[in-house]
Amino acid sequence: MTTTQFNFCRLTGIPEEIYQTILFECGYLYAENYCKHLPEGHKENHIRSLRSLSEYWNWWKTQWNIRTQEAFGITGIKQNESNLRPFEIEVLKEAFYDTHCENSYQNIYPNNLVMKALREKIYGNRNNTIKTYSIKGMERNRTRKSSVSVKL
């Protein structure tokens, strides 16, 4: 749990276990929503694979923490406050909900590290690179073409 998350729980009185459960459940749903446009034959495998990646969960926790920081920023409440008045607690909880609701994640996408791990998990370590002899052959062809002289 990050300092921001710890301070949010401390100030609002939400137990850390509940906070972590909400984080997990929302990350679980995000993976499902992220893959919802895939063809039916591939959707479940992609969702299952994404949810099994530590890279995904690290990325998700970072996104979650950013949203929690936004909740503090929106309210102007400092994380190092010793305690809050009841209405401030409600304002912070409402800002937390607003920054963490499903709509706030519509325009974020897993980073390259997550996508690379997902591709490796689904497709394995296939070697899709061009073989060395092909590159040499292409180089020879380019050299031949460039050796043609044009007279004006």
C-alpha cells in the first residue's frame, strides 16, 4: 500500500482490506472491459491472461494510486492532515468515487510493458524476426539497384 493510499484509509476510516478489495475488484472489471471488443473466441483467453500478469497488476495499482492522489487534489485536502471533520471525510470519499468510477478509466490503456507481457503470455516467444540471410539478400538487391547508372 502506498503512502497516498494509507493516508486515504487513515483519514476516511476505510479499512485497508476493504480498500485493497475495491482496488482488486475494479482491476478485475477493467480487464474485462478492456477486452470487451475482441472476438468471442479470443476474449476470455485475453481477459484471463491479462488478469494473471504481475505487470498488469503493477500498472493497475499505479493507475489506482494516481486516481487517489487526484481525489486529494480535487478536495484540497492534504495527505498529512491529522484528522478531518465529518463533511471533509464525505467530500474526500465522493472525490475518490468520482476519480475511480468506471468512466474515469475509459481513456487509459495498459503500458508497453503490460502489452509485451500479454503478447508473450498469449502467443509465446515466437520468433517473428526476419532471418539473417534474408536481410543479406535484401541488402544485395538494394546494392544492385543502386549500382545502375542513369545517363541524362
